[in-house]
Amino acid sequence: MSQIFICLSVALVGGLLMSRPAKKLGLPAVTAYLVAGLLLGPFCLGALGVPGLGFNTAEQVAGFNIISQAALGFIAFAIGDEFRLEQLRSMGLRVVVVGIAQAVITTIIVDLALVGLHYLNPALISLPSAITLGAIAAATAPAATLMVVRQYKADGPLTHLLLMVVAIDDAVGLVLFSASFGVATAMESGVVSVVSVVVEPVVEILLSLVLGGLAGFLLHHLEQFFHSRSKRRSLSLGFIFLTVGLSMVEFEVGGVHIGFSLLLTCMMAGTVFCNICHTSQEIMERVDHWTAPLNILFFVLSGAELDLGVLSKPLVLLVGVVYILSRSLGKFCGAYASCAATGCSDKIKRHLGITLLPQAGVALGMALTAQNLADGAMVRNVVLFSVLVYELVGPALTKRSLMAAGEIKPEGKSSSRTMNVAKRPVKLEEK
């Protein structure tokens, strides 16, 4: 038990200390936390085997999965705040078109690249694995994107569209993966399962939205019994934990596997709550303040999970490079084309695709399922390599794109240790 607390404290303090040099280099804090986790992980300090000094094994990192799941729940709940009715009225159709189109175009481009690689050299990657990786490429990680937006207080049309698209991306990616993985399985076994390809993903999405909507509705009505800010915040925290727990329940009905998407469920809970509760803005701010250490631990643990072992496998690196380049091209072209079709501004067209590059948990979950393929190990290793690259580079690229779009503005206050005194305006006669 003592080692657990020591590991958590080392992870939290290590992530915070790493953020200092990252700030000097102009890198987002998310990158610092990921690098701290990488250093504390099983491939660096953890390999020394000193109890409490980092994470000694991958199994030890996995033991803290409850923290990662909770953090994802809070992150998804916060993204739900972006789906307020006034914003949906102004850009609802645009969000749906961009969210679906960029994911589909990315999948097509990655499929073409990897299938072409297969026909050039079938020994590199099998056709079912190539098709499966194309669907995994559609997934985007919401956590890193949201943290960059929060750290730099980004605000504007690109930021709002980005957070909405990232949220929709989970549902689109789930459908694309289920269809592609079903085709890949059929190619290997010769049997097509309509249930796993069509029924199960649709049921998962619908049930996730229903469960999340009920959670947001109940939270609003229970919140009215309390008037203390601290009690309303505590109730909100409890409900988010409850929603995360319920979203992890799995069972079967009539041979159909029933499950929920954690991200979709918590996002829907946040959306419903923020649209029907007139004090939701204040509650969301208080919840965000409470979850700051939890988010740091989430990214440090994510960094510790990054597998450096894939760097020693030349074939994985080759396929991984093709995957990363084609996925990046797909995200950029898909976002640009869909934004142009929906009449977005030039700034959004140029920069949205870059901000959609981060990839992590959802893709890793899909890769875990894809291990059932004959060449499933290649799929997993390619995704591990891409996550390693995207998680370390993606947040910095997101920051750069938001700055180029003019949606990250310098803060007047640089330290909480000093008073934030506004600059005295210069009078005309002083010029």
C-alpha cells in the first residue's frame, strides 16, 4: 500500500517538475507530463527496479488504470459542455459533416496506403490488418486536445469546432472500426457476422447516449436539493464517478454483446446537464479545479504506458511510418475538404486537421481487439508506435495551430505569486 502512494506522489511531483523546462521551451504541459511518465516508466527509471522510483513493470502501470478511467470520464464530461444549444444551432450541421467526413477520408487514405504496401510486399502486413489499421486511424484522442485548450485558454471558432469534432470522432471511429474489423475477420474466417459489424456498434452508441442522458438529467434534479457550492461540487463528482462505473458494465442479451463507450456516455451526461442546469457553468469550473491533479496523473501514467520496445523492430517502424504519414495526410485533407464544403473560414480549413492528430486510448483499445487477427501483433505494435509519436508531438502541434489561428492569446498574469496588475493605458498625449 505504501508503495502505491509513493508511486503516485513521485508521478505527480515528477510531472509538475518536468513542466518547468517544458514551459521554457514553449511546449504544452501535456507533453511534459507524458515525458515524465516515459522517464518514470518500465523502460527508463522503472527498469532500475527500485521500489517507489517510477513504475517497474507494465503490469504495475496497468494497476493504476482506475485513475486513467476516472480522468477520461471527467475529460469527456467537460467536452460535453461544448454542446450547448446556442452553439449547436449555429454550427450543428457543420460539426456532424466535418466529424464524419474527416474520419472517413482518413480511413480511406490510410487503407489505400497500407493496402498498397501489402501488394508491394505481402510479408510486411496482411490485408486484414491493413484494413483494420485504416479504421483505427480515424480515432482521435480528446484528452490531450482539451488540456492544451485549457492550459492556454484557447477560445474561438476553431477551438469550439475542434472540441465538438473530437467528441463526435469517438462514435464515428467506433462504427468504422466495427465495420472494418468485421470485414477483416470475414476475410480470414470466411464468415460474416452482421451482429458484430452492424448491430453491436449501433447498440453501443445508442445505449451510451441514453445512459449519459439519464445521468445528466438526474444530476440536474438532485443538484437542486443542495445550495452549498461544495456540496453541489461533491454531488457532481460522485455522479461522474457513477457514470464512469456504469459505462464499464458489459453483458450479453440474446447473443448480442452489450457494452457502453465511456467517452460517449460521460460526454452525453455533460451535454444534458449543461443544457438544463442554469448554474452548470459555475459547477463545471469548480469540478475542473478539483480534477487538475487527476489529469496530471492521467498523462504521466499514459507516458509510462508508452512502449519503447517497438523502436527495436524495423518492420514495425516501416509500417508505422507509412501509417503515421498517411493518417496525418488523411486528417489534414479530410478536415480541409469537409471544412471547405461547409463554408468554414480559411483559418479553420488550414489548421483543424493538425489539431486532430493526437491519438491514444481509444486507438489502443481498438488495437487490443484487433489482436485476434492472425497478424494482430503487427496492428498492436504499429498503433503503439504511432501513439508514442502522436502523444509526444501532437500537443505541441495543436498549440501551434491554435496560436496560428489567433485563438491563444497571451495572459496578463504570469504567476499566482504576484498580483495581476493591469497595464496602465497610454494616453494620447504621452505617445
